[in-house]
Amino acid sequence: MPTYAFVTLDVFTDTRFGGNPLAVFTDARGLTGEQMQALATEFNLSETTFILPPEDPANTAKVRIFNPTAEMPFAGHPSVGTGYVLSKMRGGDALRLEVPAGIVEVSIQRGPDGQPTGGVIAAPQPLSTGMILPADHTAACAGLHVADLVTDTHPPILASTGNPFFFAEATPEALTRAAPSLAAFQAALAAHSDQLDTQRLALHLYARDKGRIRTRMFAPLAGTWEDPATGSANVTLAALLLSFTDAEEGAWEIVQGVEMGRPSLLSTTARRTADGIRATVGGGCVPVLKGEAEL
């Protein structure tokens, strides 16, 4: 029976068992999409990635990303972590990953010894925004009251740089006690499915707290009750925050995963370009496990 090697690592941290865990299959040739989904479901992490040869030889690799229930067009911590793994395997400081949402450029970070320590990715698409999610539906999804939301800057809104999320600001105290309600997510999706391009509804909450930004991400309909570090959401959050200012660029340090006991630190930037607001997100990576799956 064929075997497929994998490694796991923690992303957006410099401490093992912090950040967001990721499984990476380093050579997925021969695996079907159904097998990839089955493996991702078995690992039951936020995402699992599968490295394939690139379709364009100018790129480093083709990468397929699966959460426990579906394939993803783009995701942040899998792109950072897979870039890190590829750099450890093959070398290189500037990588290009083919994902369904486009090309993800990865810049590898190295320590004093020259070894990779993490990476920074550029989101594959400029910022786009979509529908407004009513405040009562948003609050219910997070187990909060409407009064817990902060709407001075924007109402709860759908935004994407390659992977769509609803973004809502909350008070710092409310962010800490938020808890997702599966029934409320199901009700919100049923009420607004005709306005969504996909049957995916994920909520990214954030709070401005003592000069920093704290976030939490809930996607129970996709099998992720809560995510300890969501690169694709936080990179979009950076672009979204910039869009509400007159500035040409900005940078934000974002903390996530504290309530889960997996503290994560994500460094984000955003800038205005000719084709819209572009953003980056980066952080550290720490190897954890390696093994193989027999199919």
C-alpha cells in the first residue's frame, strides 16, 4: 500500500504547542481529492495541506488546502506553514504557491543561524467587501448581545482577500466571553444564503484593547468551532481597517487564540495599490511531529 509522508507544525508562534497546528503532506502525488478530504477530516485540524508539482514551472508548488469538511480557496496559516516546510525541504526565500484563489507569495524569515523561522505571505487578492450581516444575527452567532458590538467604524460586513469572512468589532470584555452558537450560525446562513456565493459563514470578531488588536474566529458550520490563529481573516482585517482611513498604508500586531490556550501573534500590513488594498500577514513556525499515512 502506498504511504504518504506528513509533518505537523505550529504556526504564528515561536513556542511549541502554541499558535495554530497544521499538517502538511509533503508529496501528495497519487492522492485523490476524496482521499485528501478524508485525511483532513481524520486530522481534524483547522486545515491540512497537500503539496503537488506546480502547474506553471515559474511557481514553487501547487497546494491544496482542506478543512475538516471542504477544500479552501486560500488560507493563511496553511500558506505560511507550507511555505516554511517547502523552504526547509528545498531552500529558497521567495516562494510562489498556486492555490484556487490565485498565487500566494511567501517570503521566508530566517534566524541568526540561517534556518527558517517563519514566513510572511501576501494575500492573493485585493480587498473586496460584500453584504452586511444584521447586528442581531451577528451577536447571536457569537453568543453576545447587540450592545456588545461596536459599530462606530463599520457594521458587521463580509470581506475577503481570497477567503471570505464576516467581520465585526466587539468590546474587549465581550470578545473574551464570546462563544459560538451552532443554532444561530445555521439560522443566519438559512436567512442569508441567497446573498452568499458559497454556503460558508465564518465570523471574525475583533476588539481594540489597550493599543493592540485581539481577535477570535468562529466557523462551526465548517467544523472549526474556534480557530487559534486565522491568517486569511487577519490579513483581510488589516486591509479592511486601512480602508476606513485616509492612510496609504498601515501595520497591526494581532493576538489570537488566548481564550483557547494557544496564544498566537500575527504581524499584518496593508497598503493601497493601483488595483486596490493589498495586505500581508506573517509569523513564526515551530516543527512538532512527522510521520506517514498508509492508504
